[in-house]
Amino acid sequence: MGENYYYYDGLKTLTSNIEGKQIVYCGVLPMAKMATGDWVRLIVYPLIFDEEIKSRGGSATAKYVFLVPDWDSDEIDPLGKNPFYLRPKGRVYKYQLDPEGCHENRALHWSSIFQEDVTIATEGHAQIDMELISASSLLSEHSFVNILRAALTEPEPIIALSEEIFGEEDPTEGRSILAGPVCRQCKYSAGEMEYIKDWDRIQYSCARCGNVQEADITEQEYWVQSEILEAAALSVIAPTLKIMRDNADNVNRDSIVSRIVNINATDHGNGLDRLVVPFVDSERGGQSIKELMEFAREWDKPHAELA
Ligand SMILES: [Zn+2]
Ligand SMILES: [Zn+2]
């Protein structure tokens, strides 16, 4: 059974017990400028974790994996407070413009900046083995496609799961859509799809430009609701440890993501350990990674504030 390890004390306990290769899932990269709290979760704790296992000199090694949510989008219409009540109306991050015009798209912009920032911030530290995985690169993976297919063709059980966690609301005016193809012509995800079950193919009519496309499920691109996209990616990444933030929202997200990962899994083993890190606010911002690593060794509560 997976266990939760809290803050620095938990990290020390965890690193004193582990052996062998660890796949540490650090989370989804923000598609915006990172705040101090993001740095703490995405870089500060992985670096401390890495320092601890290296200083123990045991057999443990770790690779740190980050998800680039290029098939997610903020161009959606929410249909209620439950984050699974929604419809897509625009483009996924992979097809949104780079806000500063220096990269091909918004997903590439923020993931490149993240990598550059990490390189600068970790100067003088031992190299860490990290990998950024784009959700769109996982379409050749069986477990990813299984979850995607469920979201595209049978959303009801997933919506029911979400209602157990986020609550059920009065019926909204529109039916929730949890995933849908990206139009090959205009790159929007706003249209009607039909699943051709016998052939595992999707036919899609774009409501924006009128394009009609039909192809195998693994030959199209998609918009996918955030937690489902993360669950599909995690089914491939198969981490041994997940770093997560300590607040009710994240605990709910974590819980639905794990349940979706297991929706199609034959073995329902849940050996995933979690390193729970505090929620950090910083009014001023601008602390160096080194400073944050020192502070992080003192934090022992769900919420930390930096002056
Ligand atoms: Zn750019
Ligand atoms: Zn179109």
C-alpha cells in the first residue's frame, strides 16, 4: 500500500527506506509564469529528495518526471463547480499562440522556460535526472488510449466518480464533454464526434470551420479534461512516488486521478507513495532555490508563508 509522507520529516523517513530506481512524478507544469509555490513543489522538494538519497550512498536512484499538459486547455466553458462539468470551446495549449511569440506554441513556451529556469536555478547542484513528457506524445501507449477512449465514448462512469468526490449539482443546460478531437483544419476542439466502435475510429465534424475528419482513435489529436489527461499520462509513467501539495483541492484531484488510472487497470495495486509538501505563499517572491531549500527543511505544516 502506498503511504503519505509529510514535509521534510516525511522525506527523511522515506529516503531512509527506499532502494532501487524511483520514478518520481512531480506534477503538471503550469502553462503560465510559475509562482513560488510552484517552484517549491516542482523543483525544491525534488532537489532535496535527490540530495538526501545521494548523501545516503545507498542503491536508490531517482528520475523526476514532469507532465506538459499540451492537450489540456483553458479555453473551455465550465458548466458547474464540479471540474468534470464542462465543454471545450477553443484550442488546446499545443495550438494556442506563444504569449511572447518566441516558440511554436504556448505549451512549448512554458516548458522551454521551465527547463531554462531549472538549469539556472540548479547551477552548483549535482545534476538531476529529469524528463518532461508531453501528453500528446503518449498516444501510442495502450493504457493512455484506454483512458482516452473511456473519456471520449463512455464519460458517464467518470462523471459519476467525479460526483462522489466533487459533489453532484443540478443538471446543467449542456451535457458535459470530457474529451474531443482537435480539428485538423482550424485546430479548435468544438464540434460533434461519433465513435465507430467496430473499427475503433472517430468521426468528427468541426462546428467552427465545417471540416469533417475520420480516422483511427490513435491517428487524431485531442483535447482532454485536466484530471483525465493526467490520469492517462500517469498510467504510462507508472511512478513509484508522487509529490503533491497539501490542501483539500489537491487531495480531491489526487483521489479522482488515482481512481481514473485504475478504471481500466487489471491489477488494482496502489503502491504509489506520496510526498506531501506544504502550500507556500510568498508576497515578495524572488527567493533563490538555495534559500527555498533551506526554508523547506524547516516547514512542518500544511501552509507556509514567506515574508
Ligand atoms: Zn516563447
Ligand atoms: Zn475546424
